[in-house]
Amino acid sequence: MAESNRPARFGPFHRRTHMDPSENEKVASSGHVWGRQRRNIFAGYRPAVKAWAGPLPEEIVGYEFFTDVAPDPGQAPDWPQWSEGRSGVIVLEPGELVAILLS
Amino acid sequence: MDPAVPVITARLSEAELAKWLPIRFDAIDDPLQAPEPSLGALAQLDAGGYVVLTYGKDSGQLIVEFPVNTRNRTALLAQFFREVPLPLSRILWHQKGTRLPQGKTEDSAVVAKGQNGKSIVQRVKRSALRAQAPTKRK
């Protein structure tokens, strides 16, 4: 079996952070990606970390990551998310804020 | 309240979003709530079903979600396409087990009702993290 050079089981994923570029540094220093409940629409029933599938496109402000936490099943292929209650998802504030650990 | 699950994704411009889905969207600017700056809305179809719409302003992708307990997602999707003139050619993905409307040609969707109408209301071992900062301007 060939040795994989992947740093974790799942990825790459990316988030686009030009709304708040300081998130890049926070994620790099903490090793976690956070997610909050979407407040304005009921799809955000559970807080979740949201990302885009695939590598970070060139020229886009953001970060790319890998993780050993499996994304939620049944999501659209380009829109992975990790919801409260799923294995490996860290609950920081129940019903409000969650995180996943990067590898 | 039921959570929602994605049923289709589509690519369209923001102008097309405003034209084909003439409802009020809320800006989602909190990075912890969405993977990119987004527009979101909870809308009710004429037939009574609810849909959650999220549009990524960077990616130009719309995601349409239905309540997880929707009994017949194909029927609700057909209703959605009766009210929203989104061409099938713009669909990037649809949920397995859910059928897109039959007999609708790619660009011949029904005409949308306007805002006054009744339709929908409101590497080696790679690092695990690679970041790109904003370009500094001189």
C-alpha cells in the first residue's frame, strides 16, 4: 500500500475569510475551526462548522485545512459541515458554538 | 423546529438571484455562520412548503434546503421549480433520491411572479493548514 502524504483523513477544505482575515491567525494558533448557529434561518438549528470542499483557490483570502473529523453525511458535495452532536465535533457553547480540531 | 438538508445547488449570478428569487435576503456576514459572505432567506412556497435559500457571494452558488422531515422532496422540488424560473442547466448537484422536474426544458422554466405576486414570500507531508492573507496595497 502506498504511503499517503495526506495530513489527515478528510480534506482539503477551505474557508474564505476576507470578512475577517484575523480568523486565519486564530485558526493557525489554536488548531481549531469554529462554527456558530445561523441565526436568521432555521437551517441553523444546530451550530456547525461550515467550509468549502477542495483547496483554497489562488488569490482568495482564507485558509485550507484537513481534519480527522468526518463531515456530516447528506450534505451537498461542495458544502461540508460539522454539526453539534456529530462524533468529533467539540461543543464550546451548547446550541451556540462548536469547533473541530485540525490535524 | 426541524433542521434542513440540502436538496439542490446551482450556480447563478447575484443579479439572476434577485431576478428569479425576488424576495428579501438577509446578509450573513458572520464568518462563523457561513463559509463565505452569504445571503440567506427562509421562504414559503405557494403550496405551503418551506425552503431555506443560501447564496454564496464569492462562489455564486445557491443552496436550496428543505426541512429534514419533508415527506416527498421530489414533489416539493417540483413545486419550487413551478414558482422559481431557475433553469435546470444551472443545477450543479441534487440530493440522491430526489428527482428533478421532468419535461422542463433547460431554459424554459415558468415565469416567476414578481414581488407583488403571491409566489414565494418571504505536499511532502502537507501541512493541515494553509492560509492566504489579504494582499497589502502599496
